[in-house]
Amino acid sequence: MKPTGFNSEFLWGGAIACSQADGGFKEGGKGVSTQDLRYLDSKWTPEEIEEKHQNNPFSLDEFKAALQEDSTEYYPLRRGINFYNNYKEDLKLMAEMGLEIFRTSISWSRIFPNGDDESPNEEGIQFYIDLFSECKKYNMKVLATMIHYDIPVNLVVKYGGWKNREIIKFFERYVTVLYERLGEYVDFWLPFNEINAAKFSPWDGVCLIPGNEEHMDQEIFQCLHHQFLCSAKAVQIGHRMVPGKKIGAMIARFTTYPATCKPEDNMQAILDDQYSNWLYLDVMARGSYPKYINRYFEELNIKIAMDEGDLEVLQNGTVDFVSFSYYFSQVSTNIEGWEKTAGNLIIGKKNPYLEGSEWGWQIDSVGLRFTLNQVYDRYQLPIIIAENGLGAYDTLTDSGEVHDPYRIDYLRKHIKEMKEAVIDGVELLAYTMWGIIDIVSCGPLTMDKRYGTIYVDLDNGGNGSGKRFRKDSFYWYKKCIESNGEDL
Ligand code: BG6
């Protein structure tokens, strides 16, 4: 019999993150989070900001200044799209689209405002009970990320953040409360969003201030070791407290091809893949540090401090599924002067066969099938595509419409390749399209880099009615979901 594609269990979804959507800065007893400190410097154009990747605190002075700042003016993540107060209307629209799974992240600083509090903030917990109950009302499954880059800033100020092993203790407390109080509503858990971001964007990944570290590589990997332990503990505690629920790992997938068939380029592609991608999934899915990383650590003079029993924790905390964000692909080569181009979190090398988005991210739908096959071959674990989508400028017409054929084209091509991968035999559980509703973009911190099928009438400065409008892609995705991916 000819294989057809998605089975009836497959889940069509959409994703957002609390720090980019919620707003509600300091509402409901929320503490200040590390993402609340990211600022938009008014003197830079959005393009310059994207290029510089400098809208993170870069020095101790900038960090302190942002910490003391109470306004939301140059801090778009403090505003988001006000999902915190508008989630009922937003979920209703998503339900109308037929969404079967909704991914968002939980703000640690809403549950434990300072991170080290003895008991949780009940108002914060209630917010998530209400939010997830609303999802259940529409029969939507929930995929919840425990940390999407943001942690309570007090943990950084008082303890040094991820550098300090003590954070594991606070994380365990946080996770225990999540399972205990929200466990019944959440179907899939991700302890960390894109755990490999640390190397490329240290503030996002591990809350390190770049201008403040003498041996950055050492600090990054020490922090990552603590995150790996937290991931493994989240799995162990979860298997005990919420049996039957699935706990996974996630990376930003930087798919890479050799730039030419030169053996050196092929070798470079293997190395780039190991250091940027596989290391992270290998630890969380296979339960140990891979051998290839020793050489890398030696070359960079990295020595990870471990306690007795750490390796056992990693071994006993392997995940139930793997997931990734996939936006683009790049090439690997040592050829001098190879043209560069932007990508999610990184500046990659350009592939002459691919077109780029308005932000230079190279659009490669076949790369999604390639990636799914690669990841499945390596781990033989079910997969969730936790993020995929197109950031683009949209125009709202006077009659309240948004014509976005470019987004439909992007989604159609990627979903077709995803279907091919399923026919290839990949065990794919769900697709949670990124930014199902327009939110503040993570890199440039602007509104006008939009991913949504639902338009939000706000500009980069947070001005506008805030009203929601269905884009053409809204109707297209609805049709795609109704037909279980047949009507593309
Ligand atoms: C991923 C992040 O790296 O990329 C998201 O998990 C982010 O938070 C997404 O929004 C797209 O990046 P950007 O910069 O276009 O918003």
C-alpha cells in the first residue's frame, strides 16, 4: 500500500513564547526576568540591530542601567502583544483555525518572582491554570517550555545565574511546582528552548554578559553543563510526578551542507554539525557527552567542573522526544571569503542555490525533510517541529485584510517536505508553526518582523490599536489542518 502522509494522531499547532507575547510586565506579582532587560536602542535602525545582535546587555553598566529602568518604552519584550490580558480572544481565533496543539513558555519569574523564593506566586500559577484550561476547552493539547531564554533576574544578580550550581536547586523547585500544579493540563514539556543558543547568543542562552567574562567559552559550557543537569532532572522528576506525559529536548537546528564536494568541506560540515547541533541532543537524548567534544574542549581550554554523580544524572534523564526549530540552512566550508548571510542566532555561509527571506535567512524547504531524516536516523525518537515559519513585513489594508502569499508559499513548501519525511518513515508527532500570532521578534525586538497567521496592529514602538486580524495565511492554514495536510 502506498504511504499517504500524516496519520490521524498528528498534531497541527502554533507556537509563541511568553517573553515575546505576554507583556504584563510586573502584573500579577511577576518578578523581572532576564529577557525584560533586553532593550531597543532608539538610535539604531532595526536592520542595524539585527546585524549587531547587541540588544542584549553587553556590559555590566548596561545591565545595571536596564535593571533600574522601570519603563517599558525601549523594552518591547515588556509589552509583547499583551497576550497576558488578551489570551482568551487569541485562543478563540486559534481554535477557529483548528489548532490542535499550542506551544508557549512559562515565565519562571511569574511562578517564582525572584527564583529563590520559598513558595510560589499563586497569582502566577492561576494565570497558567486559566490559560491552559482555555486550551483544553478547545481541545488543544499543550506543549509548554519551562525556559524560553528568560529566568528571574535575581538569580543572576544574587548567584551569577547559570554559572552557579546552586541554580539547579532552584530549578528543581520550579519544576516540581510546575508538575504538581500544571501537570494535568500540559501534554508535552520542554525544559529548555534551543539549548544550543548559548554559544551564539550568551545572554539569551545562559544569561552571561559578553563584555564581562574573561574566558567566555569556559563559562558558556560550564553553564550548559548545569542546564544539561537541569534537563535530565526535569525528565526524572517528570517521569515520577506526571507519568505518561512526554518530556523532550530542543535545539535550534542549524542544518548545514558541504559548500562543495571537496573532502575538506564535507569534513567541515561534520564538525560544524557536531559542535553546533549534535552535542546538545547527544547529551540529552543519549545521556552522555560524546567523545568528539573532548578535542574541542581541549583546543579551547575548557574544563568542566563536575560533581560526583553528574554523569549518572545525565544517563538517567534521557528525553522521550526530540524537537527543534528549523528556519533556514547554511553551508560549511573553509574556503576564504565565502559569502555570508544572516540566519537564526548566527551569521551563516551562503548557499548559491537558495533564496533568502527579507532578513537574509535562506529558505530551504527540502532542508526540512533532510533534517527530519537526519535527526530521526540518529536518535530513533519521535520528533516535534517546535518552530518553523517566515518572518516578513506585512501590510494591513484599509478593509482589515493582510495578503501574505509569501508566507503561504513558505508554509506550503515546508509542510510538503515534512509530509515527504513522514512517508520516508520519520515518526513526527506535531508541527507547531512559529509565531502563529504576530509577536515581538526575538532578534531585532521589533513588531514588523511578523510570522503570524493573525495580524496584531502594533508597531515597533508599541503604538496601535492592538486589534487582531486574520491574514490570508490564517484561512490557508485552517484548510491545511482540516484536510490533515492534504489540501496544500
Ligand atoms: C528562535 C526563537 O530562535 O527563533 C524564537 O526560539 C524566535 O524565540 C525565533 O522568535 C525567530 O527569531 P526572530 O528573531 O525572527 O524572532
